[in-house]
Amino acid sequence: MDVFTEVSQPSLKRARIDESPNVAHWQRSDEFWYPDGSVILIADATAFRVYQGILAEQSTVFRDMFTLPQPEVMESMDGCPVVRLSDHVSDLTHLLREVFGKSGYFDRDCKDKIPIECVGALTRLSHKYQFEVIREKALGLLRDVFPTSLPKGYIDFATYLSKSMIAMSAEDCITVVNLGRLTETLSILPFAFYGCYQVANTNVILRGITRGDRTERLSQEDIEAYVKGLRLLLESRPDGFSNVFISGGQCECDTPQDCKSWFLRLMHSIWFKSDPWGPDTLGPWTSYLDHFPAIDRPCSECCGDINAMAVYICQEEWDCLPDKFQLMVPKWSVSASN
């Protein structure tokens, strides 16, 4: 019985459960096979024997499914009705772990990172089957990691992800974009697109990534938004550099000639790098000071002006992220993130 492609007709007769001829091709799940389970879910030829009541209690889709009139003859396995699902077996396993309290990922005292594959599975299937509590937990985690305001203490994207609650790389931002689109959670999209921009090999973003038994690709519309945002971010980097180190360093200090000489040497040393501006337009511009020893830097007054201008430029870049990626996000950048 494929409840998502067939519409059952009301019947006055009691359903007859017939053993499916496909039983021999189905493999029992080692993790989810309860001897007293009341329904069997099939995904990718793997059988999960679980409880109708628990599924119906948490999911409006399963609740409605189990209360609909059933066909006269139902497919079965070991005397239980069978429900065929079109989901990946790994995704369903992640969902059932959360449904039956085996994951512990959202426990308040849990310090383990949640793999992006798990976050994706929980978001997709909780959205599809309307497990509202699980859906809100998964989306809440994504909102925390991909906020609407510039995270405090942001250094670079890789460092930021390493300290987040999701185990993922910049390439996995493809998945985050797709989850945002699926659930219409627009607030996570700008920073997720920015994460795609951090991937050095643009072909990875254009072609997609494979994680386990699933391949994630951006839609054609999102590829176009990514390409446009990539161009705009690359164009803004030299302007930001100029604003921070040229405009920001024009204070009336006691050693103007020494400070001016330093700025010229900095421009020379950075300009001839293969990638002079770097990919992270939100990172601390003041990191360029590290190119020089402490005794060979501008005066404290000029450094203070540089820091102030750098904070302003980074915030300005953050505020413009939705526009760069052609996104409309309400209440973007309304407050500082922790």
C-alpha cells in the first residue's frame, strides 16, 4: 500500500491482510524491529516494525493515514499491515530515532554535534509527515547556526562552523539552502548562500554534492542567485579593503609619515598575493595587521580607526547579503547574535 500515490476507497467490509510476495526481498531493520509492533514501514527494501500509536500521536499525516478507510485487501508482513514509503532508508532511520527517543540530539545537556545528514533528514521528513515538534527543533537548530544577524566574534566561516552545533562543511550549505526553500524558512538562506560562496571550487556548488545515499543540488534559480552573489561579493572586497585601510587610516596622528608608509607597504604586500582579497568578506580586516611585527605597525590611533572602520564595513556587508543573493528576508539583521 503506497499511501502517497493511492487513494483508498471506503469499504463496508473488514480488510483482509494478505502476506506480501515481496517479503523475501525485504530486510528487517536491526534497530527498529519491535516484535509487538503494529505497522511495518518499508523504505529502500528495508522493513521497520514500529507502533502505529506513537507515529499517529506525533504526526498528523500518519494519524490521518491510519484512520482512513482501508482497501479490502492489504499487503502485510508477519501479520502487520505494510506501508511503503518513498524515502531514503537513512533518512527514515534518523527520523525514527528521534520519534522513539533514541537520538538525544536535542537534549538540553547534549554536547555532541549533529551531523548535517541527520539535520537534513529530520527537517525533510518532519516537514513531509508533519511531525511538528521535531520539525520545529530541526529548524530551530538551523536558525541558530544560520542567523539573521552577524555572529559576534566572527573570524571566518570555517572557524564559525567548527564551533557550531552542526557537523558540516561549507559545501553542505547546498543542503541548508534546499532545506530553507523546502520549509520556506527564508531567514537561513542569506548566510547559507554565503557559505556556498566560501567553497573555493565553484564547480562543487554548480554540480552538487553527495552525502551517503543522497545527492544535493541547487535549483537552477538558486544557481543563478549564487553566481550573481559570488560576483557581487568579489567586487565588494577591494572596495572594503580600500575603505578600511585607506579611509580608515587617515587620522591626524603624531606620526603621519610613518603610518602612511606602513599603509603603502601593506597594499604592496597584499596586492601581489594570488588571492589578495580572500573569500571571507565578513572576516576581521584587522587580520592584515598580522603581516607585520608589532613594532612595525601604525600608531595606536590609526589602528583604532582601522578597527572602527572594519566593524562598520563588515556590518554593511552583512546587511547587504540578501540583496546580493536576490533574496527577500523580513527582519534581516535586526539584532546582534551571540
